[in-house]
Amino acid sequence: MNHPTIDEVDPAWRVFVGIAQLLTMDGPGPTADDTLGLISDAAIVTDGAGTIRWLGPRTAMADIQGLDAAPVIDLGGVIALPALVDPHTHLVFAGDRAADFAARCAGATYAEIAAAGGGLVTTVTATRAASAETLVGLAKARLDALAREGVLTVEIKSGYGLTISDELKQLAVIQLLRELVPQRLVATLLLHKVPPELADTPETWFEAVCDELLPRARPLAEFVDIFVDVGAYTPEAAAPLMARASALGFKLKAHTEQLTASGFGAAMAELGATSLEHLEHASEAVLDAMAAHGTVAVLLPGASVFLGDDARPPVRAMRARGIPMALGTDLNPGSSATSNPWLIATLACTQYGLSPAEALIGLTRNAASAIGQGDRAGRLAVGRRADFVTSRVPTWLHLTYGLGHHPVYEVYLAGQPLPQLGLDLAFS
């Protein structure tokens, strides 16, 4: 291991000790437990810019010359791991869907609720009516709640506008949020559904997407996502739209195989999609294509549980093929009203069959890969920014051993603790 020399060390450096267990998520694999990169009685050395200059067993610091000049911060025997990454949220919205939730509890299906005028159209109506300023305030509260849970990288989708101007408004809100929150934000244009007012002439919308929405969104969004399933886009309609997005330089995602087995995920993997989302009904052909093209599976157990859907993604088959499995909150008002990634991790273990190690990798390393941030987030290593969270749970296994608990003690951004943020998440 290369160590800094005395000439490189200055008083702006910091030495973090008192780390009972450090999960770097930078281990060699091939198993999930090996990938955790577990170091017991660990230390982290950061420079004045908050970049990691060394990490390893505390006892190995004796070999590093010149650290006497750097202050030592004793974290008190914590568990530490990289700051979390949420690779799938819809957190720019107005209004709520509490009435939909009550209807589902009374036995109504998602389709029945939509037919009665609820569902997505409720959120679309409220989001269209809200000003950009209002949306910024609502979204910031949700991002603050994610930050308190240790999430410092967040993907945010549009998709609640369903007009060119309203989709661009949502993306502009994401740009404004970058100046207000500590997180790194990744913007995604979501082609959610055909606007209800164009249901009888969908070709009009497809043409507008290709000729106007996609080109105008290019400076505002890194990804384009599309929802292909019953009640949303068909594979036939989606294919040319995503080809156009790819030609314009967008990275690609797709909500697919969630409610039905469309098979569209295979085409998206072959087109170079960074990730596919949901995947409860993914076929062998879809999984084979994902494995062949390195596509990340973004699993969203909050949606399955909140909607009462019994279908589960084929996790064993994904594991057997070496498909990276990421986890997201799917934070949205209709199908996953939560900002707690730790709850998602626990549900991934109890409902989807992930191991605790796989779940934690899914919140960090694999989640970063799912949104093109694998070189910046999700792992702790020399040369990376010191974004990490600490917990006072007894061992790392206890991070997923809790149903909706909040195990984070402190959140560090570039080696500096964030101020405490509120846990409240307003959906209205």
C-alpha cells in the first residue's frame, strides 16, 4: 500500500479514527461479502479538500510519515460506509395521493383508481398548477429528508408534467435545487405516459417528443427514461423515441417489466441502457440481454409493498448472471411514499431475497453505477471525496436489521459533518 510522505502532509489534513467497522464497498468480490471491503478498527485520512488520501486498519497508520501535524477526530466506535445513493426518485411533484391509498385499502385496484379519475392524473394536475418556486420548496424538503438518511447522490425524474412546458419546468426545478442542497443531483427526463388530452391522437405527442421535448431537454437532463407497460407506452411506440434520445446523446433507462412481461427490457439493454427499473416480470431473455450488456437492475421493493403487488423480481436469476442489483426508494406520491432507504434495504432482504450485504451494495456501489456515478459515489477509496455516513449500531449487519429504523448518526460531505436535518417529509 502506498503511503503519503511527510512532504505531502499538512495541518489541513484530518485523521478519522474510532471506526469499529468500515465498509468501503471497494472490495474485490466475487461474493457480496467480499465486495463490502470490510476493515475492522479502521482509519480514514483526508486532505484539506476532503479527498481521501489513505484508509485502512488504524494500526497501519504507524507507517505513515508526518501525520502528527493533522488533527485526529475520534468517531467513537461507529460503523461507517459510503454515503448512500438513491438511483430512482420522482420527488419533484405537488399534491398527494392519500385518497388513492385509502381506495386501495378498501380493495380498489390501481387500474380502477385511474379509471375513476385518480392515479397519475391527480399528481399531473397538481404539478402543472404549481409554480416552479412551489415545486422547489416541496422537493427540497424531500431532499433534506434523504440527506438525513445519508443519501448524498440522488437521481430525480420528471414525468408529472406531460406537456413540453411542464416537463421542462420539472427539469428546471432540478437545476435550481442544485444550488440549495448538499446532494449531487442527476436529472432524468421521464416519458411517463401519453398526455390524457392526447390519448386519441398519441402520434401527435410522439412527434412533439422527438422534435421538441427531447432536443430542448438535452441541456437539462442526463438520462431519458420511459415507462413501458400496461397503461403506459407500448414497446412499438417506445422504441423510436428511445432511439431518438440515444441519437441526441442521452443515456437511457426504462421502467419495464413491472406490471406485465413486455420483453422491452431486452431491446433497451441492447440499445445500451444504463439501467432497467422494477423488473418484477423480467423474462430469461431480458435477463440474458442485461447480463450481456452490463445493464444494472434497479429494484424498488417500496413500490411492490405499497401497491400490494405479489410479484417479485427474479433475484436468484439476476444473481446467477452477475447482474448488478441496485436499490432505490422510488420516492413518489402514488406507489412508494417513502424517503427511507434503510426501509427499502430491509424490504429487499425480507421480500426480494437479497442478503444484507447485497442490500447495502445496492444502496451504494451498484446504485451509483445505475446513474452513471460509479466513478464519483458509492465507494470509499483513495482519491475519492470523503462522503460517508456513520452509525452507532453494534455491527454492520444491524444496518438492515430494523423495519423502518433510522440508523444514521452523522453524515459527512467531503469530510465535514452535515448539520442535522429534519426527518419530516411533506407530501402536500
